[in-house]
Amino acid sequence: MNAVAAVVGPVERPKVASSWEQIEAAVPQLAATMLAYLAQVTVSFRPATVTATDTDLRIFAGFLIGHDPALGCVADIDRSHVEAFKVWQHAQPGIKGQPFKTTSFRRRLGSLRMFFIRIIEWDWDDAPARVPIFFGDVPKRDESLPKFLDDGDYTKFMRALADEPALHRRLGVDMLARTGMRVGELCALEADAVSIMDGEPWLRIPVGKLHNDRFIPLHPHLVELIAEYRASDGPFTPGRLLSGAEGLLNRYTVDSWVKSVAKRAGITSTVHPHRLRHTFATQAINRGMTIDVIAALLGHRSLDMTRRYAQISNRVVANEYAAVAAKVEALYSTDAPLPADTIGPNMRRMSNEVHHRLLGNGWCQRPAQLDCSFESICESCVHFTTDATFQPVVLRQRDHAAANDQTSRAELFTNLLAEIGDPT
């Protein structure tokens, strides 16, 4: 048996079903502190977060009871308990025998770490002297790019959706695809969610994941679908805009709708509601929509959340790359001979392509084939000013630009000379 196995003991699946009554019977003070913490976070957290925290604490407490029977309270938990729990938890099988997911491992350690941080900040009697779970214990989150449907798959998906016979299913999936809303927001849409403002239809997205609500414009096709659905035989759920076949709509039902459409479309990759949200955002940024507008549509609190989509704006990147690559390639595709060795070594390379521009204290040797967004940037700035002191330099720049057929630069310096007085 190796050292880790000796510390952790036999690897067994955590007893998630263990009740707080069982934990309280074994270690009363430990259970009392954790239950008091749950009572506090219930006031602030969403129900799903409270449920997850409850599970995290019960699994941790169940492990501690078996690992260290002498443990009497939370204040006795030290670094050795955490290190043993980390190894044990990481070795547990996940759902359906699959390896325990890194995302679940990170979320659980993060939840437990916040438990210790809070009870120490709250100055509870049954709190350890310091947080036994360090920041480095929580695995870093992979910043992978959002997965989306490319134009080809999205076209196939929308065509298959148009053939969906059940109107309520077609409306639900179409709303996800054309608005980018979260599946939970779709399920919570209220019956009066559609409003007319300034003569245009808008959809009110309810308070959701980020505790904010918002209005987004409704696509004309969705307006027609909603009107058709309201005039149909349903199904309807009181107080909700959209309903499932058997009542209140939920995320699992919507997920099955999306997967069904993707299957009929012949899309082999996994398609789920959130992938439609990623696709909506990616299409928007690829076609020129600004990040702040996309953030407003998606309900992001921070532009950092939206900038993830800017990294995958494939069309913009491709166009920019192609434009610049063509210009750079032109520098090396010419068959013109290089000049003789009479010029300096630093100017010899590509000197026949250099487009000299006289500056105030030198020359710009940028190749003529490449554009420059900074050309004469200072002279054209609203904060730029000059006077007669610089008249000789400006005059030389104007003449040099004119001699080299740099019309716009010559006109710029002519205007400057007019301001300070042209001697000629």
C-alpha cells in the first residue's frame, strides 16, 4: 500500500445519501456548525446553490467521520484532513462510472473553501484558526472557447427546425436560437413578456442567473410564431408564455427538443440549448455587432464575459489575416533586383520597395505596399499645434511629400503652413 492509500484508505464512492441526522449522531458539534451555515446561506443563495452546498458539506462531513473518528468539531479540521479529502474525492467515480469531473472537483473544493472563509470572517466559535483549503487547492478553470455551430450546421439546424410539427416546440427552440437567451430564462418567461415600445415588439427576459432582467428586441419571425401559438390549442401553462406538453416547462424538456432537431438535421456534434446561445453571440460578433450591444442582449454583467466570443470571431480574423497577408506577401513576390552595396546595410533590404516619408527628425521607411493607420497621426490630431519656429521643417515636409506624389500629406502640410504663414 502506498503512502496516499495509507492516508486515504480504500477508495469508495461517497455516501451522498447520508443524512444530517446520521452525521449529527456521530459528531454533534460538526453537524450543528454546518447546518447553521446552511441556514445562513439559504437567505442569500439561490435554492440550487443551497442544495449543492448541502451536498458538498454532507460529503465532506461523511468523509471526516470515517477518516478521523476522533474529530469533534469544525475547529479541529486542519490541513491533513483537507489533503486526505482531496485525494479521496479525486479518486471517486463520477456519474455512470465515468471519472470524477474536474469541474465538479473544482466546484466542490471552492464551495468548501468559502465555507471556511465565511465562518472565520463571521468569528464563529467553532471555526479553525485559518482556512485549511488554500487557493491553489482549487484547480484552475480551463478558459476554453465557447462551442458553437458553424454556418453550415446552423443552416441545417434551422431548416430542420422549420419542419418541426409541434408548434410549441418549434417556438421554444426558435426563441433560443434567435435571442441567445438561457434555457432557464426561456422556461421562466411570463405570459405578458412581450411588450410594444416605440412601436416595436420587445421581450422582457426575467430575473435569472445574474439577478438582472432585461428587454431584447423580438425578431419578426418570433412575433409571428408567438401570435400563432397564442391562437392555437396550446399546450398552455397559466402565467407562462410557453408550456411543455405536460405542463410547466423545464430545462430538461427544452434540451430534448434541441437534441431532437439536431438529430433530424444530421448534426453529429452534441447540440444543447447553451450551444445555441454561443452560436447567437458568435454570429453577432462575426457580422459586426459591437461587444457592448451583445453583452446587453445576453445579459452579461461584465464585458469580460462577452469578450470570450471576440476570440472566436472567425470571419473577422480571417478577413484581417487575408488582407494583411496579401500585402506582406507582395513585399517578397517582386522580381526587382536589390540595389547595389552603395547604400547602408540597414537600408539594403527591401530598399526598392521603401516609400520614404520625411518626418520632423528623420524618415519613415515603411514599405509602400503596407498601409499605416498612424501616418501623420500627430499633425491630424485636434490637440496638435505648431508655430513659425517649425516653419522650415513643415515646408520641407510639404515639398518632400509633393515630390513623392504623397498628395494627402502635401495637402496636410500646406494647411499647416497656411496657419503659421507660408513664406513662398
